[in-house]
Amino acid sequence: MATQKGGKPAKGAGNMDWGNPIRGGVDVGRSNPDKNESDVSLVVVLCLAIMALTFVVAIPLLGMAYAEMTAMTNIAVEQIRIMREETRKTRELRAKILMGTED
């Protein structure tokens, strides 16, 4: 076969260069020669553990915090209603006292 100037074989009908000159091929389907070694990466196991902790610990904590905020909001709304009622009663009493002193 004839070669080109760069040392590569000439591209012809029989030997076309289908590969990527920048990036090499990917080794797909490697077999694991050591049967004692797991195919699962330690990074995958670590990510799954973090996700499990997120669902088991963090989400219930956020739920409890939300429930506590809702309860405190309801208490604050009730306290504001009571304060408005007391303010109204105080104004009525002050008006009665002022009306009584004017006579």
C-alpha cells in the first residue's frame, strides 16, 4: 500500500479512517478479570448514601420546621386578633370615661 507523507496509509476504498483524530475510541464492554472486585464504583455508592441521608434525615427535618412555622404563624395571627380586640375595648372604655367627666 502506498503511504502518505505523514506516515499514514493512504485513504482508499478499502482502508477508510473512521476514527476521530482528536479523541480516541472508548473501551466499551470491558470484562472484570478479578471476580472479587465489584463493578460498582465507590463514588456511586457514596452518592447513593448521600441521597439516602437526604431523604431519611433532611426532608423530615424540613417538614418539622415547616409544621413549626405554620403553628407559630397561627399563634401569631390569634395573638394579633386578641390585641385588636383589647385595643377596641380600651378605646371604648376611654371614650366612656371621657364622656363621664364632661357631664
